[in-house]
Amino acid sequence: MKRKAPWAKGHERQDNPNLAGYAVRVSAGRRYPETPHPYRNDYERDRDRIIHSRAFRRLENKTQVFTRRYSDHFRNRLTHTLEVTQISRTVGQALRLNTGLVEALALVHDVGHPPFGHTGEAALGRLMERYGERFDHNLHALRIVEDFEQKYAEYPGLNLTFEVREGIIKHSRDYDPEPYPELAEYRLREKPPLEAQLIDPADEIAYDCADLDDGYEAKLLTVPLIREGVPLFDRFYRAVERKYSAAPEKLKFNEALKRLLDALVTDLIESTEQRLRKAGVRSVGDVRGYFSRLVALGPRVGRESRRLKAFLHQNLYSNENINAERRQIARYVDELFEFFVKRPRRLPPSYFAKTTREPVHRVVCDYIAGMTDNYVQEQHGRFLRRTKKSNE
């Protein structure tokens, strides 16, 4: 008989008594059954597999909003993911959810993003539309953990639990079952568990506050401009000024931003608790069967949050310096895509081999989506500049 590790108590199952009735307690399992680990539960194993994946490591060199040209101190996709994970765990713990599942979902939620953030995603989406297809970073993330990551001899992919795979595709949107028959196993007619639902609002809180911070550091946003356009920030800044009148502006800004972040997270927790009580939700089944998502900001703070987003779109995301960069990035992606579609033999051997089973444009899309920012620029310089010189 195999002796259980002395620290294994309480780890072999997720159904601990401290969880709320509506929390996920026991996993529905993995695609390929595995022997339970002696001291890590299913979601802790998923968390570790995600952290050790190549796709997770590549997030370090994928843009959030600002490229490295501005500063090494700004968020990238990896540091953003860590901030989302911290907020998600806080919310999950306060709601008595399964924080192991929450953490795994937060860590994996962005692995499907292509290089250069939403600019890269929009470019790939536009290119795939020519073939009557689409690029969806959630579905791409599922392909990564199911197929592209090859780490184990016994099975393809990471062999994550059903709940993590379901949360990858459903954490931020609902999918109509009719256009997505390939996703039938993921209960598309139902809402995901609360552990998955909280990832998207935590994500929005993280990037809204981070983008204010990075925009201020980049000198694209000023304190007077932010105070005028974001009343919730202004309210906190006035309180900070009264308490720390002699402090430098940067420290006052930090204090106000900290209070803004805390207010958004607190409202998310309290509003969700009120919504759960009002809906009479007591089980995961109740959550899945409810007509709408249950994790969200309350009406008043929700309006403040939308005003913050509008401010960022008007004053930061539409900044001409950033837009000029976006146009160049989109051109790089367009040209690389066309180059590899016309010359698939220039793809790495493992990707070229896939063209016998999948359309070339899909293989090229997957290849580019997995690139880091630096690698896009490197490949563009290697193939496109050389091609242009040879044609001159």
C-alpha cells in the first residue's frame, strides 16, 4: 500500500467545508485520467502545468498596451496576468470560492493572446476573415493547452481539468452552440461557474488601473487630465491631498490609484454577494442555470468604471504615438501572414507538417499567434526585408 505524504491531508479533494455551496468542489476530471497526486489537488496541478508551459513564459514578451520602446517598467502580458491573478484570488477568497480553480483560470486566461496585444489580434482576425474563418484568443488558448503544448509522453497537451478548459473559453463571453459544434462538451447553453465568471471583471479592473498608471508614467496622461475625466479617481485624489499635502505628485497619484483599485475590487465582491443572495443561488447548478452572469460590479460603480474606460479610450488608446505603432505592427503581421501562406515551406518543419492536415492559412495563423513581439520583428526582418532587397 502506497504511503500518503504527511502533508497531503486536505489536498486530495477540493470539497473542503470552508467553500460556499455555490463553489466548485470536485472536478469532473481530465480528458486522460491520471492518478491523484499525493499533496496537490487537481486545480493546483493545473496551475503548475500552466506556469511551466512555454505559452505562459512567452507572455513576458507580449505587449499589454505599451511596447518596450516606452519603458522596461511598464506592464507586459505576463505581469498583467499576475495582477489579474492577485485580484482574482482576493475576490474568490472573499466569496468562498475554490481559489485553486480561480488561480489556474487567472493564470491561463491570456495565453491565447497573439503578439502586440489587441492590435495583433485584430490583424489576425481580419486576415482570417478572408477565408471565412476567425481568430478568437480564447479558442486559440484552448488549442494551446489541448494540442500545441507537448510536454508529456502519455498524452497531448497539458491534460487540464474540464473546469479549467471550460473556463478558458467561457470566462469572458458566451458562445452560441450552433456555430460552435466542436465545443459541445463545454455546456455552452449554461453559464460557467463563478470561479470562471470572476476572471473577466478582475481582468478589467487590473488593466484599467494599470493603464492609468502606465499612461501617467509615459507622460501621455497628467493628473489634472485624469481628475477631470475620472470623477472616482478625483474623489480619492482630493482625500489624498488633504492627508498628504506635502507629498510629491507621483506619490499622491499612487495613493489615489491604490484607493481606486480597492474601491473597484470591494464593490465587485459586495455587489456579487448581494446578487447571489437576491437570486437565491445555493449550488453550482444554480449558477449554471441562471439566466445571466452573477459576478459584476454594482450599478453605480459600474457607471464609474465605464466612464474610466471611456476616458482611457479617448485619451490613451487613441494617442497618435500609440496608433502609429499599431499601424506598423499590423503591417508586420499582414506581411508575415501573406509571406508564409505563399511560401509554407519556409515555416518551421513542425508547422509545415501540419499543412497536410489543416489549411495553410490556419497553420500560419497559429504560428504567428504564438510568436512574441520580438520574434515577429525578427522574422519580418529575416524574410520580408531580404525579399524586398532581392526584388530591388
